[in-house]
Amino acid sequence: MHKLDRAFQFQTPNTLPLKSRIMGIDLIRKDKQVLACQLKLKLTVADHQRLQAEGLFGYQPELCTPLCNGDFDPQKPLTVHLTLDPDHLDQFADCTDAADASSKLLLMAKTAPLRRADNWYLQSVSQGRGQQKTGYRTFWDYLDLQQLNQEEPLENQLGQFISTFLAESTLSQQLAETLNLQDSKAHQTTQELTAAFLETLPGLLRQEHQSTAALSEAIADLWQTNLQQQLRDTAPALAANIENPTELAQDLEALFALPAARRPPLIEQVMAVFEAEGWAYERIDGQPMLRSLLESEVGQWLCLVEAQATRQQLCVYSIGRGVVPTDQRQDILQFFNTINYSAELLGRFELDLQDGEFRYRTGIDTRFISPNPAHLKVLLQDNMMIMERYLPSITQVILGELTLGAAIATIPTAHLQ
């Protein structure tokens, strides 16, 4: 891998670039053919949370292994590995090595396809902890393109990669817990069940954009060809572990996201997250909106969630309960501008100069992302956490207890400059 240390921004569907640092690039060639281009990045934990919430780099929780060795330390950077969508490898056809590919990538315009997050796929995320590290891998880290053999059917090779991944994935773990399997049977049975029911799992290994169409089609063919045989082969295991097949079917339907056509309206999906977390809320009659009064040790604020069907956006607002007095609005506006520019935020603070209302806004564009409960929970929690973090300073500036300069000094600047 060619080592470097350069700032790099990925363009995202919601137009807010994702900041990172490229620490290395690898160009994998075989017989003069480019098989893969992989990046090693440094990313903050806050930006990783955004990656998960917005589904950047093809992120799907079902395509990940469980996080090992505990949660990430928010104060330390993460090491992230990406692989380029195979449909764009021809961009490096004239590159002789990784150093050459690095120079070409860094000189590309901001609008170039290789600067778009949706043209790269997440392989792994890790964080060092002395002699140990914590992190997770995704399906794309198991897909070893260097090992593909042109003489062997693609379906067979994909099946081998997928089999290894499923044994270690979050998906397999969830199935084992759902079926309450004994440890001795969990590994074999969950693999068999996962293969048998894979057709019911929406979005798994099937990205909607054209770049992975060939791979998705091959994987779909694999399941269609082998599904009946898998069902016959797993019959003994099913009989030994499942007392009520109907109940299992209901459990599986609840466990995995429904196809887009069968999903409830987006605001109802948000309501389900509020209910699952035990958060009180009120649905606003006749509108795709809900509100919730939030309170912590630092004060109260209103959380408003709006599903904008026309623009296909989901917006989350944390709105301050008071208003900013006229003589304090310029200070608060400058404070917000500094936060928005300097801090690591998924959204932005806003101030209405006419009436003094202030709020923190985040959102996602559902034209490009089909959010699941995990995505929605991260989006909501991040919004609430940021408002809670800055509300004391906002209140003190409004009350004249804190100068603008002192308030700005409390803003944690980004780790990535």
C-alpha cells in the first residue's frame, strides 16, 4: 500500500461533504488488469456516525460483523478501509502503481465520480487500543477479488465468500438469538437458515444503483438456483429447532426491513423508533410530523420530526424553548456560524433573525437512502446530543453570563484539519 497523509472530501447525496484523511492507497493488478483500488482513511467517530446514519459507502447494518471489544472511543480517530466500485476501475487503467493512482485521484475535480461516496464500498472500520483493537468488517471485506478464478463459475465463488461472511455476521447472530439455538448448533443452523431465507432479506447484497448490478444479479441467481435445495437440506435442522414455523416467519419479518413497497410511511417508522426507545411523543394531526418535549440537566427543548414527502426528506429539529433577544442575535448568529464551520456536526444551527427562534437541524434525503430503525435512531440521538451539548453556552450568552469570545472558546474543533 502506498502511504500518504492528505485531506480528502467525499461528495454525498445530501450535498454536505464528508471530510477524511487518506492514509494509504492500494492498486491491485493481475495480468495487466486492475482488479481493485482500495483506500485507507482516517475518520472521526462523529463522521462515522454520520456514515451509518446516511448509509454512506454502501453501509448496511445487516452486512456487518458485530463490533468486537466494545464501543469506539469518541476522542480517537478510526481507521476505515474502502474499495472502489468495480465499474469505475477503468479510471486507473493507465496507472502503473498505487503511487500513480494516488496522484491521479488527488488531482480529480470535486465533481468527479471517484469523489462520490456512493462509488466506494466500506470494507472495515477499526480503532486501536494499545495491543488490541475494536471494530467490524463488512461483506465487501470478505469478497476477495484477487482470488476470483475465471475458470470457476462466479456463483460458486460468491457462495464461498458469502458462506464465510454469514458465519461471522450480525445477521447470523440475530438469527441465532431469534431461534434461541444451542451453541453447538448455532453456527451450522444459522448458516443454513440464512441461505434458505436470504431471498426475504430486502437490500441484502443488492445496492439500488447501477454500479453493482452485475454482482447483485449473480448473487440473486445463486439464491434462486439453490433455494429449493437449501430448503430440502435444512429440513432436519428446521424440525429440530423450530416448534412453530408460522411464528418464525413473523419473527423474521419483524427482524428485517420490509421491501420499500411494503414499508409503512416514514413518519410511522420514526414513531416506531420513539416507542421502542420509550421516548414520549405526540403525533401532529393531519401532518407527517411528531413532536417531543425533551429535558435534561441543561434545560428543555422541543424535538420536531417532519417527513417531507414532496422533497423526500426526513428532517429533525431541536428547537430552543425561548427566543434570542434582539440585542443578542448578532452574537448568537456568530456563535452558530463558528460552530457550524469548526465543529464536527451532521447538521447545522440556525437562527431566525425576525423572531429570535433558534434550532439545530439534521436530516437525510430518502431518495438515496432507505433508512432502517438503526439509521433513524442514530439520526435522532445525534440531533438530541448536539443540542444538549451546546444549549448551556447558548443560554449563558443570551443571559449575558458568557461573552461571545468565551462561548466560542468552548467549541471543540474538528480533529481533521
